[in-house]
Amino acid sequence: MVRLALATVRARAVSFAGAFVALTLGVGVIATMILALWAVGTSVKSGPQRYAEAPAVVTEPVIYKLNDDDGDPREFPIVRPGDLPADTVTALAKTGRTIEDRSFSARVEDGPGGQVGHPWSTAAFTPYKLAEGRAPQAGDEIVVGGGEKSLVGRTVEVAVPGGVGDYKVVGVTELVRFEDAVFFTDAEAKKLSPGVQAVVAYGPADKVRTAAAGMSVLTGDDRLFAEVEQEGGREQLLDAEGMAGTSLLIVAFVAVFIVVATFAFMVDQRRRELALFRSIGATPGQVRRMVLTEALLLAALASAVGCAIGSQGAAPLQEFMIDKGIAPAWFEIEFVWPPLIIAFAVGLFSALVGTAAVSWKAGRVKPAEALREATGKRRVFAPVRILLGLGLLGLGLLQGASAVDSPLTAMSMQSFFPVPVLIVGACALLTPLLLKPVLFLASWPLSKLGAGAMIVREGVLFASRRTSSVAAPVVLAIGLGGALLTAPLAAGAAGNASLQAQTKADFTVVAEDGASISPAAAQKVRDVPGAEAAVLTFGELRLSGEHTRYIGTLSTWAVDPSALAATQKLKVESGSLDDFGSEQLVLDKETADEFGIAAGDKVLAGLPDGTSVDLTVAALTGHSVLGERGYVSADHTAGGEPTRIDVKVDEGGDAAAVEAALRKAVAGQPAEVAPMDEYLDRLRAEKQDQAQLATRIVFALAMGYALLSIANTLVMAAPGRRRELAGLNLTGATRGETIGFVAAETAVAALAGSILGAISAGLVILVQRLALTELADSFAFSVPWASVLGIAAACAGVAVVVAVVATRFFLRGRLLDLASKGE
């Protein structure tokens, strides 16, 4: 059987070549994406990072303890523990060698967001190693963690607590995954941040614990609780993980679909050949085994080549992800075997699944099929295909209904992508069933244009198998293109409209990424005449109920209640903002439902500094495009510094004067002043650009597959049309007219596929629109018609060109000879 399968593959090399290319490229892309996902998972380092070489770390208590639903204890990190008491620091110094650890905001001009300052002595217990230069020795010298070597010797501005200073870069370190540090001399660090957040102690453990009475002494894996970044760099890789994961799922879906369709069409083209096998005594089981063996041999080779190609694509993908800010600079995609093995298995699985269904039909081919003159007019849809297509359509609509109930899902392609994949995939599967009425519509004008056009129309309708095989990938291309390219535009427009409807503010003061606004500067903003300012400080609360049962973690803004009312127009679902005060909590209804709490309920809130406070839920607000968000009184900033200040100009006030006063108030701070409309538009543009980048990458891969499938189908179909076209030639059609008939048939098939694709895309867009109207009553967005028409033109162009070239190649002027020889 293997020998026979090999002989068949060699004899039908052209037909198998298309399937080989489709599977090879699919496995290659899948292998690259799995390598990226593997790198994301393995790049994240668990356990202590900055304190990896510290024997013991002494801090204020850093663990907040609650109970789960079963009463078992749960531990949460306290993200902003207070400074150590001075007497504790002194007592620890008497136990032996100690290093005082300080952390504070220190942003080098044009540096990455979230840079943090430390004393140089702390580098001793961290993974930081000098890559160039030397340690700082004078108060105006610094070492930049992970900086470019060209920085050494330059004088740069650094935003530090209290203002901006000029410092000379005397060294840079290697990159680390958990933070971007700026190192100062110990004396300068103490001047900038007098408080000691932690002490690394090298003395005897018993003496250290005695000296640290009442404080946390962390050793081993517990040192992780003292880390500012406890996720091992995972936060920086969320975008990379989302992009690679979404791309992998969509590309895998399209690739498997195309491979299955290609193998199905390939087997269908061989009905007469398989019938000949049956006529010479081959059993149905032998035919099925031969077809499956062919697929297995082809898939094994194609998957192996695809894995080799995918491994070479890892480096360009890594460079692209870093350049576009999707992944941090230290991210690296390494060559490892498990992802390639998985990709190889996916390739084999998709080929065998694609062949398994049609192998059953192949085994049922009757010997009489060998005498069939034409292969076009046969049933092209099977009950299994119909059931699978209807099942996917039902799942897609169910996912769409879920998005309407939870509209934030429609804001993120990572969450919403199952809807277009399922709906468009269902339409592609149901193409043979849906194509007939569309073909009648698309080809109707041809019935009015004479005999030649009528031949084209009848050829399209008669060769339904070939027509549907051309149309299905066009449905995928147009459907996914229209849906994926429109979705970010719709989400951005709805998000902007929702934020505009929720704000009264005229201006906003926003800290640069990872930075904060000093309390002194915030007070200057509050003092600006003719305006009301809402100073917003971010934090996370650990909410618990009776018996300290953990309810959930809530992201919140700490803000003065009266200022919030002056600058925000929150939509209240239940309760009242009039009750919002120092002992109250406001959160969105969706999160409240998830937590199982309602307006009027009392909760215990663990603050970022480890203290806790009893709060009453004052009000539940509507959906927020920013996700879960709560508000507490400014009394509960818990040591945090503001990152945003919204400003409302008093009625009749001078907006220009207020803006000028705001800029003066935050001069020297790592923050910008912007009109609220401008800020929201920029925010929408940034999010939209990120979303469009991801969707364009995904769609480009899917589009490539669709075009490849179209080309494969037409190349495989061309040899089987020789007798048909020879007969047309005998009726008087010239060579040019015959080629024209082929081109016209192909164009009509592509047009029909475009219509079905547009319908599927429209259904997805409608579902998203219904979901987004729950966030914004009205918003305007546009379908990128130029892109959609370009996709349709590309599909039609590739289809017509390939059909013409393939037909010319296989006929090569022998139409009459073929007819006379009975081929």
C-alpha cells in the first residue's frame, strides 16, 4: 500500500503540490507562533528576582491574609508597604553587614516608562552587571540599567522626586526582565528618598529576626513578596502573548480549513481514477487506506519542512515584536523542540482529518464512475459538512449574544475574535449550500448577453464542485477581512464616545508611562483658580466579606468625592453617588455581579499599604470601556502618588488661562497637560493602532492562505477540464474565446464568494455593533471599503490569472488533438 501510495503521489505531482505547499506554509506559521508562545511562558521567571542573591530581606509586613470560600488561608502581596522604622534599621545594622534599599521614581529623558531609582550598593544582591563603564562615585553620576552603551559619558536630565536634575551617565548594565533601574550613589539616593523600604541583612538569622521584631524577615521564595514586580516580567509580555495566541488560533483555523478543503477537492478530482481501482478488484477499505497513506506521507514531509521554515521565522518575529513595542527588549525566542513537535502533530492531524472524511467517500466510489463523462454535476455538500457549518454558525451567534450581554468583550479582538472566526468559518463551510442562489444572482446578467455569456453562466452552475472550491476561500478572505479590519475602528469609536459621555472635564494632566505626579505638584493643580481638579491615584483593593472571605481584587481610583462629581458623569445603575464619601465604595455593576455584591453591601477593603478599612457600596455604575474600575475616597490613597488629574473649568472661566496655569503647575514633572477631547482622541488612536496592527498581521496570514487555496484549486482543476474545453473548441470557439470562457467562469465564482463573504462580514459587524451600543448610545465608525474592495480584487485577480495560466499550460494548443484522441 505504501508503494502504491508513493507511485500515486509521483504520478499526480501537480495535484499534490498544492496540498504540500498549503500544509508546509501552515505548519511553518503555526510553528513560529508556538515558538513565540513558548518563549513567553518560559521567559517569565518565577521566584525572587531583584532579591535573588539576598540572604534575608527585612521589610514592613508585605503579606495580606484572607480566606477562600472553603476557609483555607490565602496570601496576597502588599504592594506599597511603609518605610522601616529608623530604630529597626539601626538595630539591624548591629547584626552584621546590611544594605539599605531605597526605591523611588527616576525617569531618564527618553527612557522607558516605569524607571525606578536605587542606591548603587543594592546592585550587589541583584542580577545587574555592568556592561560598560563604572560605578557612580559622585552625587551627579548615575548608572542606567539596560541602557545603550552610547549613553556612557553623556549628561542627561533625570526626573526625580522634587524635580529634574542633570546627571552624568558613567555606566550601563545588562538588561534584566523585571525592571528598568537607574542607580545613584548611596548618599544621593538617601537625599532623594530618605525612607528605607527594605534592609538586606547578611548577619546570623537569629540575630536578624530579633532585631527585626514586628517586621517581616523574608528568606527563600518568600523574598518574592518584597519585589515590586512579582510576575517575573509577565506584565510586559501580555501584548506579546495576546498577539501570538490570537494569531495562532486564527491562522490554525484558516490553515486547517484550507488543508481540509484542498485534500477534499484533490480526492474528488480523482473519482474516475479511484473508480478504476475499484473496477480491478480493490475493496473500499483498500481505497481508503491508500488515500490515507498518501495523505500521511505527504503530511509528514510537508510538516517537517514547515517546522524547519517556522524555526527560521522565529528571529524575524522576535525583532518585529521588539521594534513594535509588543515585547520588551530582553525578550528572546529560542529554538526548542516541543513547539516544533506540536506544530508537526498539528500538520499531521489536519491532513488526516481532511482526508478521513473524503476517504470514506473515496471508498464508496462505484466502478461505474470510471465511465462517467463529466464530473461537474454532483452533490457538493454532505450532511456532515452541513451539520458542522450550522453548528459553527450557532456557536458564533451564541458568542455574539454573549458579547451583547458583556459588551466589553466586543472592545478587545483577543476576546471577540471567536465571533468572526466561527461565523465566517460557518459561511465558508456552508458555501456549497448557499452558493446556488448567489450564483444565480451573480450570473443573471450573463443570461442577457448572448450565447457566449450563457455558456459561461451554465459552466459555473454546472461545475458546482469547482465553483464552490474557488468561492470558499474567497468567503474566508472577504469575511475575515471585513470583520477584522472593521472591528478595531468600531471599538475605538465606541470607546471614545463612551469616554466622552462620561466626562465633564476640559483638561487632563497625565503622568508619563510608569511615572507619577508629585503631591506638591498635585496641590498646585488644585490651587489653579477658576477650575475644579479631581486628583486620581491608582490602587488595587482586596475585597473580603464575613470571616475575611476573599471576594475579589478591584482596580480603583482614589479621588475626592466632590471633585469626582464635578469632573465625571458616571451612569448610575443602582444606589446613589450622593452617598459617596470617605467610608463608601463605587464600582461598576458587571464587576459587582461577578463579586456577588450589591449597592448597600458592606465589604472589608485591604489597601495597597496593607491597612484595611470597612466600606459600604454606595453605587453601581454602568459599563466602562476601561474595564473594571472602582472609586474610593482620597483618604485611601495608601501612600500612592497620583498619575492623572482631570480638570473642569468653572462656568464662565477662561480656559486658556487655566491651561497655562496647569502647565506652570506641573513644570518639571514627568507629565503633560492636554485638552480632554485631544487626549481621548489620542488614546483612541493609540489603542486603535495597536489593535489594527495585530489584526492586520493575523489577516495577512489568513489572506495568504486564501489566495494559496484559490491557486491550488484552479491548478488542480485545470488538467480535468481538457476534454470539456476541447468539446467547446469543436463547437467553433477559438483558443482565445476558450481561455476567455475560463476567465469569465472564474471571475463569476470569485464574485459569488465575495458576496457570501460580505454577508458573513456584515453579520459579524452587526453583532459587534449591537454589543457596542450597550457602551455608547451613538457612535460613528466606517467600514474600510477600500481595503475590502482591494481584498476582493486580489482574490479575483489571482483566481483569473491562475486559471488562465494553468489552462494555457495544460492545453498548450492541443484542444482539437485532445478531442480527436478521446482524452
